[in-house]
Amino acid sequence: MDFWQRYRAIDARDTRFDGQFYTAVRTTGIYCRPSCPARTPKAGNVTFYETSAAAHDAGYRACKRCLPEAVPGTPAWNIRSDIAGRAMRLINDGVINRDGVEGLASRLGYSSRQLNRILSHELGAGPLSLARASRAQTARTLLVSTSLKVADVAFAAGFSSVRQFNETIGEVFAMTPSALRATARHRAPAASTALTLNLPYREPFDPGVFDFLAVRAIPGIETGSSTSYARTLRLAHGDARFVVEYDAAAPGRPLVLTVGAVDLRDLAALLSRVRRLLDLDSDPVAIDGALAADPRLTASVARTPGIRMPGAVDPQELLIRAMIGQQITVAAARTALVQLSAAGSESLVPAGGLHRLFPTAGQIAETGFELLRGPQRRIDSIRAAAAAMASGDLGFGYGDDLPGLQARLLPLAGVGPWTVGYVAMRVIGAPDVFLGNDAAVRNGIRSLLPKAADGPDGAAADNTTLDPTVLAPDFRGVSPWRSYATMHLWRAAAQAAARKQTPSTKEAKK
């Protein structure tokens, strides 16, 4: 977006752009979200910044009226596969808090000096400033949503000391932590042992992402319904358990995340991963607008606006699940994963039906592979991949791009383009993956196309034979959102299969 496109967005107070850029006003010394209800400033007094960190570094403070830190993140970090986008995914996952700037730079293959120069040029702030802004956002969320002690909030947000926390909150918000907490309308009771937080998103929001996760949930590790999802997982400093819920009766209300157990040092990473899991930082209006232009998807987009692309809370786990699930049905893959889950030796205190963790790569490589059934070649491939991850020979995660994933994963036995594409969609949020060879995708295309006349031999015509000058078989016309087209096609295939399995009214009466 150029200056005037952004200026028109703030003049219209368009909430769709909240979190995608920030508006700094020289005459007031503050920065706002695009939808700030204050009077639109004169264009000559406005500077736009890609990140809140850049506004901080330029000497601006956050607006107390619109709270620009209380917005969904920018979808650019998934769309962009350059160093800036990859770095922001890792910063949001807490890499700087755990490994410092040197650790971040090492993961990206740059020196810390080069990385600082790249991020300062692309985003207007260096890695430390970007991490500080991320900590400030997490701290604000905890202050206004929970009754945690201020010192606990400081360390949970990633600050190394309470003094550093107090200074940052004062610089960013021009308020003390206590004053910022006093702005909250509601907080969890002081006696509550769980943390309850609101997760903002851009509307519209299709809760079908919960159905996607629910049908793949592994008992004891995950539970799901059409409006909720809960699971256990490992994080850097310990095990965690959470549940996220959607109020279907009040669309537009933030999702509610309840964290039942977590080491506070891992809380920021948990928040980031849950947001990625539910794709809460996407721009559904832009995505739907592009998808609806394809006549095969127009009706599907109208029926289910705001479709989300499920992410992953553990990249290594997702690779194992993808390798098990390729070339078999979702139900068969779930059965195999239930068997494999017995390899996990950790047992947790039961809560809400959750009592174990997904097995580690080491556990799968040592004994877990023995629990798998099917072709020996596939079992050997899964064991080899698990062993490579356990030894550190195979490393990948949120900071990768698609070419990087392909270079790391394709040499593995049993891993092909479908597996890499699926991992890219769910781990790094790659928005432009089209799994054209997927059977469910082909079935989804058939179900969305109008029925063609039967062939001369009475057989049904092949509706996937399309004129590439009119409708490209690979959906290139909706790029860079083909991953979301894939989600629509999977949904259409599942609905068509359900209709076939449901007896007609006449047959039901017999």
C-alpha cells in the first residue's frame, strides 16, 4: 500500500488494516491503529510505520484511546518468505527471549550485524526493538486480562527484569503497569489458577477450523468440537495445556484462550503458536475477494466466508503426522496416530480428557515405530525421519521458507511434494500451496463444478478437464491464496462425502 491508500484507510477507520501498519502523528507524538476513532490527522503530520517497534524507535508512544497493541498481528509474516518475514515468525515464537539475537541470526543463516541491517531497512527497527515490541504487546495482554502479579507478568512476557519491564511499559504506553492494568474492564478472579486471555482476529471468522482439528484429534492428547479445541504440548521450559473456545452465539467476539498449565517463560510462545494454529492474523476479506473471483469457488466463499488455514503447534509432530497421513484417509491416519501415541512415556494429571503428550521424535525412533502398521517401507521412512530430528540432523521450523523446507525434507525417504506442501501450509503458513495431486482436492473440484453431460458411453464426464485459458487447473488465478483454495476444496470434498453417506428421506422411511 502506498501513502494515500493507507491514509484513505485511516480516514475510513477500516478495522481490516489494524495491525498491518501503524499511524504516527508528529503533532501529538503518538501512534495509533488505522481504526482509531480520533479525528483524522492532517496528511502532512502523518508517518506510517510497518511495525509498532519502528514507531517506538522513532520516539512515538502508543495511543491510550485505541490501544494499537491490542490488535491481530499482520498477515505479512506468512505472506512474506523473505528474511524479514521469517525473522518475525521466529521473534513472535520467542527465539530472541530464549537464544538472543545471535541465536536468531544463526537460524536464518546471517550474522547478527547483517540481520540488524536487513530488519532496520525492511521494518524500520532492529531485532531487539522488534522483540521488545512483542514483549510489550504480550505484557499488555496479561495486565488487562489476568490477575498475575506484576513481576510474573514481566517474566512471562520475556523481560529479563522487573526494572526493564517497567521502563518499557512507561516508554511504550506512557503509563505504569498498574495504571495500564486499571484500564481493563474485566479480569480473571484473583483466586483463579488458570489464565484466561482474549484472542483478537479480523472478521469474518469461519469456525470450521475447529472441525478440521477435531476430526484429527488424538484422544488423550487433543480434544475438539465445532467450537473448541484443547491439547497438551511441549514447550522450551516444560509441558503446557490449553483450551480455546469460540462463542458461536456472538460472532465477532474474541476467542477465549484458557491456559491450564504452562511455565510462564513459555507463555509468549504459546500465545504465538495458538494464533498460528487458528490462523488468527490472516486478512480474510482480501483472501475471500481473490478466491471469489474464481467461478469454481464463488459459491463456496459465499457460504463460508473467512475460512482459516490450520497451523501447527509443533513442527516435528506435524511432519510425523503428515508422513503417516499421506495416501490414506483422515480416519485411517487418526487410527495410526492413536496407536503411535502409546509410545509417549509421559503421563500427565488428567484434566478435561487430556492426560498425555505426543511422543517425541526420539521415542518414535526408538520404539514408537513398532506400533505402526502398514508397508514396511513407510514405517522405515517414518523411523528414519524421527531419528534425524532427534539427532539434530534434520532441523526446520517457523523460520523456514518453502525452498528451505523442500531442500531439507525432499531428500528424506518417503517424503514427496505433497508432504512438503502440507508441512509448508501448516508450519510456516505458506499461503500459496496448491496440492493438485491430492485425491480430496480433485474430489472437491468435482463437487463444486456443475455436472457435465454424460459421455457417449454413459460414463460421467471428467469435470476436472478444464480449459487452461479459462479456468486453470492449478488455480493460479487466485495466487497468492491457493492454500486457502485448497481448504475450500477439502471442505467441499468432505461435505460431498457426508451427503453420500447420509440416506435420503425416502430411504430412511423404508
